[in-house]
Amino acid sequence: MIGLEARREFDLGELRDREMVSLPVIAGLAGMAAAVAIFLAINAGHSSAQGWGVAMSTDTAFALGALAVVGPRFSDRLRAFILTVSVMDDFAALVIIATVYANAIHLGALLIGAGVFAVIAVAARLRFGTGLMYFVLAAVAWVALFKSGVDPIVIGLAMGLLTYAAPAARGDLERATDLFTQFREQPTPELARSAAVGLEAAVSPNERLQHKFHPWTSYVIVPLFALANAGIAINGDFLSSAITSPITLGIVIGYVVGKPLGIGGAAWLLKRVTRGRVTPPVGWSGVFGAGAAAGIGFTISLLIATLAFSGSDLEEAKLGVLVAAVGATLVSAAIYRVTQALPRRLRMRAMFGPPETIVDLAARRRPP
């Protein structure tokens, strides 16, 4: 789903302008670097420092959900900004999972997986084949990566990024219209199925898959993952040790403090360096509010924690991820609550940036 949403933004959304991509990508990397640096600083000299990958990734679904609840009226630009930041986080996290936290790599299986994915990429480029073909090939690549010792979770993101989004073609729309007209004139079950197939075929594969997968990922897969991996036994002794644990503190401070400072600071610095040529698509309140929400690192952070830690260290890492998610949400809510208290003109500027100058193309030019 993350890959599908990102590809749609690149093809049809706010990220069609490639200059707009550079800022959230750099801001996302800076947010990750700041969070990891804080974690390493707190865990310096401890064996727990090898778990630095836990304090890094943003959970896209939870971050967007938090912004929808505590944030302002959700603009497309703000959504595109946080989506690009979190996709950059997730992509880097998946690469780190597949390399840093991988088991012993078996080169033969890895080459098979890479070869199968190359076939998928070429077929997608040529827009050749059916959904079943891509499913089978992706399953083969997944198994090959699993056997190689590389975590195969990266296949999901890559498959989503390969699935193009495009406006409905005129020919497809005309074909769907003809099929629906036939059904209206003769409403039979066969023509109803033909009309439904024609309407679905007019929509791009990216949007069709998002429509099919979204309920499963949001209401089944992510909650099941949370139930299976987030459970910890909380008691007085555990809390007293976790409060002073460098693992818990590194994760919480890294996410709650490092993420918004890294993202907001990188956006400000890039604007200064480029002298305003590259500027955030939203105001600074939107940037730091979204940066704070990016401190919700639930799903992939828990996954990395299970790979990096065990025993009590794993329990402390899970607690840190959960506390950081709550803390990041509260910080984001506080930023937007303060912004809402500003006068309307300042509030709009803080949330959406300075108004753009509109050029009247119909105005008469003055004679020389």
C-alpha cells in the first residue's frame, strides 16, 4: 500500500513536479539521521547500540491517521509531504532490514530473487501480462529472498512502486459507456458483469489495487501485526527499569525530539541554501506538525526490534516505540492547537505558507 500510494503521487499527485520531491526526501533522511544519532548518543558504550534501526522508521498509516485526527483540515500538499517523508523512511528501513539485520546471505537464492524481480520490472515497463502473472512472479521472488536470508518485505514496496497510475483513457471510457448502455437497454446478469468489468478496466491498476487492498491492510493486517508483536507485560519492576533504560529513552527521545527537529531543520536549511527556490509545500507549522507525527514508528520499528533485541531488551524497546507513538501524537496535536489559536491571517500562513502570486494572463500588455 505504501508503494502504491507513493507511485500514485509521482504519477498523478503533488509529486509530479520532481523539484517538490527533493525537499521531503532530504527532510525524511535528516529526520531518520537525527533520531538515530540521539539513540546512539544515549546508548553509547552499551551493547544496545546495535539496535539503532528501531528509532528510525515512520509508520505511514498511523502517521496519516494521527494527522487526520489531531491536525488541521487535511490538505493534499500536507498529505503528499508526510507521505513522501514516510515512504523515504520506510524504504530506507526496509533496505536496512534486508542488509544490516539480515541473516547469513545465500547468494544463489538472492540472484534468483533479483532475476525474477527484473522480469517483473521489464513486464511492468512494457505493461505486459495479467495480475495473476505478477502475483505468481512476486511470490517466487518473495520466497527466493526469504531463502537467501534477506527479509523479503522489500518486495511489497517494490511491487507497489512498479504499479503505474494514470487517468482513464478515452477509449476505455467509451468502451465502458457502451457496455453500460447495453446493460441499461437490456439489464441481464451477463451484461451487468460485462459493464462492471468495463468500468473497472477504465481505472488504472494502481487505483484498483489500492481500493482492493486498503481495507485488508488497515483493518486486518496492521491490527493483527500489532496484536502479535506489541504485547508487553507491564508491572512496577518493569516500568522502574524501563524508565532509566537507554533503549527506551533512546527510542522515545529519538522519535519525539529527533524526528521533528531533523525534518523541520532540514527543510529550513534547504530553503536557506537554495535561497527560497526549494521551499516546503506547506507552512512551518505544517512542516513541524507533520515532522512530529513522523515520530510514530509503530509497525516497522517493532519489526526491527524483534530482529535486533530479545528478552528484556526487546520488552523495553517495544515500550519505547509505544510511548514514542503517544508522545509524537501529543506533540503534533500541541503544535496544531497553538497554531489554531493564532489570528486567521497568521494561522493560514503558518499552516499553508505564504500565498502564491496569481498572474493574470488575460491582462493587456502595456504598449512599449
